[in-house]
Amino acid sequence: MSLDEHAEELASDLGADRAEVRQKLEKMAEYNVPIEEARQSVRRDYGDTTEQAPTKDLGEVSTGDGSVGVTVRVLSVGKRSIQYNGERQVIFEGELADETGKISYTAWEDFGLEPGETVRIGNADVREWEGEPELNLGGSTDIERVEESLQVPHEIGGDATLAALDPGDRGVAVEVQVLECESKVIDGRDGETEILSGVLADETTRLPFTDWEPRPELSEGASVRIENAFVREFRGAPSVHVSEFSTVTPLEGGVEVADSAPRHSIGAAVETGGLFDVELVGNVVAVRDGSGLIERCPDCGRVVQGGQCRTHGAVDGVDDLRVKAILDDGTGAVTVVLDEERTAEIYGGGVETAREHARDAMDREVVADAIAEELVGRVFRVRGSLSVDDFGATLDAATFEPVERSPADRARDLLAEVGR
């Protein structure tokens, strides 16, 4: 049906002016409000509530639903501003739950929701968010408080450890220590914008963060409680975002930080799609091309091949050291990238030593060959940031340590290989 046909039908049912009804529908269409939700909103404007959405348990809600009614417990409430149709819009968001499951929500107006309360929600629009259903609460939505508290198998409030966070989480609260913090100026939605970025840590892991309203409380070494944060994806891993509506409170006594990263098998780590802080152990089975003495573009830092930078064309490359090693533990493989400092430790010298070595041999590849002799066939423990894309899995190493294995361990590995 066209907008005119919807307006004609509604005006006839409601005994209302057709032009006025069409104007209401047209205004909501400008904001991409689904037509069924718009129809319900118009009916409510005229005091008609006959067109109500079906009531469902959260476990039954799917992305194919238009709108639903649910009775739920509010788990968390967050608040932030977004750019919507060229205008800044304040939204409320978080999670709801019942006995059958939980679901994210976005409220386009302030319904006064509070964590822990039980509410009956009518005419909530269902939309898809990252492949999952999400409830959108708008002008046609009814909110009714329920006195009897609904018991749900989920924690009330947004408190979480860093390891428990996932991209898409909203209204979360974390108690963390700021490990790294720096001020940056970026080209934001309102022009040049100053932000803070760095690394947070708690007893479970480390994650990157961005503060869009730079706060002095977020200084290196500080322990703080951050409330009403939201989580986005950064290179496949969660990233904590602190908005203008977030609160940051200093904590006395400090926050304990884990000395080691969460350890995974390589296969399990790659399956996650990305981890900001992870420890892997495996055998270096090869050193890839592009290792050893390389050249980088003086402007952008990209690797130069044949005197050509992909961005800046012909350039005079700057010498650097790098290793790209294949680490394998039997469950999967990952490319471990070592920077100049860690490569120099393995090679036994810096760029100047490598340059002299290559000059004497009249072959730059001798540096990569020497590094391969040191690495291939040995077991290493690696900690760093894992990203996974169409080109495979890559771990940017923060630490890279050999694991000395006993003769008994090596014998067991050999027997396991023979038995395959």
C-alpha cells in the first residue's frame, strides 16, 4: 500500500481528517519509522489502541517480527547521543530479560526505565542489529510498571569485567586501571575533535578505550569506575567507549591487573574473530616473505616493494626490521608480527648490523635466513593483539618468549606426530 492508501484507510477507521493523518504518517516516514509502527502511533494519537502487537516471550522474538508486546525485567539503561538523519539525537539503550532470554533495546525517547524494574511493554518495534533482534521503543510504545518482580537468570545492572564485554553492549559499568592514555585530535562529526584513547585493564584482561569527552580522571595509572559506557568493535575485539553521558569516578585502593593475558589455543582464538589481549603458545613452522631487513615509506610507514609505496608511489625507502612468523599449535595457525625491537633481539643486532650483513653478502635475504634459523622448529609463548580478516589471522606481538621444553615433552610430541 502507498502512503496515501494507508492514510485513507486510517482516516476512514478513525473518522479523522485524511490530510492530517497523511501528514502524521509522512513525518514519521522522514525518520524511517516502519509503516506498521507509524500506523499504531497515529491510532494512539486519536485514542484508538485496537491495533496492538502480539505478546511474546523474548525467546520467541525474531528479526521477522514487525512489533511485539513483552513483559520484562530491565537489566541495564544507557544514554548517549547519535547522529540520525543529519541531526543529533539522544537515545536510551541497554538490555531487557525474561525467563526465556534477553534482548537489546533502543528507546528513542525517555521512558524513565530503571535497572531492576519489571515492565510491560506494548508495541515495541523489532529491528535487526548485527544479525540479532532488537527492540525499538518509540512513539507508539506503551510502558506499564508491574509491581510483581519478574525473576530472570541474569545479573541486574551493567557491571561487567572487561573479559565479559562484547561489541554491541550498552549501559555497561567497569572498574579498571588505565594502563595507557594519550590525547588525540581527530576529524569527528563536528569537525576537529579532541579525544582520549588508550588501554584499560582489570583482573581479567585488557581492552582499548576511547573517551569522547576527555576527562582528567582517565590518566595513566589511575583506577576508576566507568558507568554508562558502550562497546564497539575494534579489529574484531571489543573497545570501550566513554560518552558525554558516561560517568568516571576515581577508586581508592586501586584495581588489580592481571599479569598475564587469557590463554587460548590458536584455533579457539581465531574462532573468536579477534582478541585485544591474548596469549598463544606454539611452534614456529616458517618465517614468511617480507621478514628481515625491509624498507618502509618515509611518509606513511607502509612496506615498500621495488621502490614503490602503494599510497605514495616511488619513494626512497627507510630500512627497518620485521618478522612475520607462522605459529602453529596443532589446532590452527597464526602470523605473528614482531617489530624492530623484538626482531633485533632475535637477530642479534639492529638495522645497521643487518644492513652491513646484507651488504657483505650482496643479498638482503640473508637477514631473514638468519632469523629463520633462530626461530623455526622452536616453541614460543606470545602475547599480543589478534585480528582476523579475509587474509587470515595476525597477532601483533607485545612479548615473544621461547619455551624451553624437556626431552620428555619433545618425545611425547614426536610420538603424537608419528601416531597421526
